[in-house]
Amino acid sequence: MAAQLHLQIVSPAQSVMDAAVDMVEIPGLEGDFGVLPGHSPFFSMLRPGIITVTQGATKTRLFATTGYAEVSPEGVIVLSDSIQDLSSISREQAQEALEEAERDLSHAEDANDKAKAEKKVDAAKALVAIL
């Protein structure tokens, strides 16, 4: 059996994944990166995008918004504000989320609300582009 790495993916709402995997690809702020067992340690902020988890012949695709990934030779911990299985999201749902985020942005009353709404718009635009 080939070496595997321990992957934990967590959002505030739930533990999404806690498993031994062959590889994970993550949308880092500086670009996408792949992690295999024995990877050098590093830390990366996430940008909205797809996390692809490879377990044997199975690939799971998850959409993540902002957060971070901590990589060590033993594994990866991904913490994200929101994570969804890409197969459970329709293009129509993504478009509705974008429209709602844009409404929130247009109604933002202060700089803090505007910053939060801009993050939602960026994540929704990324999801629509992916789908």
C-alpha cells in the first residue's frame, strides 16, 4: 500500500473530512498547490476555489471560500469559512448566491459590512465561473 497523508477539512459548521488520502490539491492565495505524503511544511491562505481530494481512483471536489491550509509531512489541515461538495451545487444556486451577495454589497452601510459583502461577491463569482 502506498503512503498516504492525513487530511482534515473543517468549517465552522462541521468537520467535512478526516481521512487518509493519496493527494490533495488546494486553491492557495498565491496559486493552486498539490500535497503528497512527506510534503515540506508550509502555511497558505486560501482563495475561493476547488479542493480536489484523491483517494485511490476516487476524486472528491469541494468548493471552499476563504481560510487557510497548514501542511506538514504527515498531513494537511484546511480551515475554511465555508465548504460545500461541488456535486451538490447547481449553476442556478450559484447564480442566486451571487445575486444575493451583490444585493448585500449594494446595501452595505459601513466599511465592515462592505468588506464582508465583497468577500461574499468574490466567492460567489468564483463558484459561478467554476460551474
